[in-house]
Amino acid sequence: MTRLRQALEQSQVPAPYFPLGRFGRYFVTAKDIDGTIISFSRFERSADRDFAAVAIRAEVARSHPGAAVESGVLDDCINLSHFDVSGAVRVGM
């Protein structure tokens, strides 16, 4: 764990890296034109989600023209196991 933290702080973590822990009911997701998830982020407050959505939309527009960015609220009973985020890269934030 210490080595991972040091690598993160020195920006030496091999890409792509995204945190495995995701918290909050509010989300922003970006999908490329083929429908593949390229970014998925969760937030505990709607204001944080809205702020991040602006940055994610801007970054995705530059890096993946034609990609769709959506934001919303997850239901308490939603099953996230059907989301394939194995190839996702968190952008912007």
C-alpha cells in the first residue's frame, strides 16, 4: 500500500488507473460512440457531480469526439454489476 501511495504521489502509476472505491448516489458517466464506458465517477453531493460533469464534458470532447456524457442519481437498489468499467479511465478530475 505504501508503494502504491508513493507511486501515485510521484505520478508513476501505469495508465490507466482509477480508484476501485466509488461512493455516493450521484454519478457522471461518459461513453464513446461505440457505447464503451470511458469514464465513470460517483459523488456524494449533487453539486460536486455537477461541477465534475462540466470538466468531464470538456475533457471528453477533446479526447473522444462524439462521446456522450450523462449524469444522474443512482437508485438505492441499483445493481452496478452490469457496468463494465474495466477499460474506463477517469478523466478530468
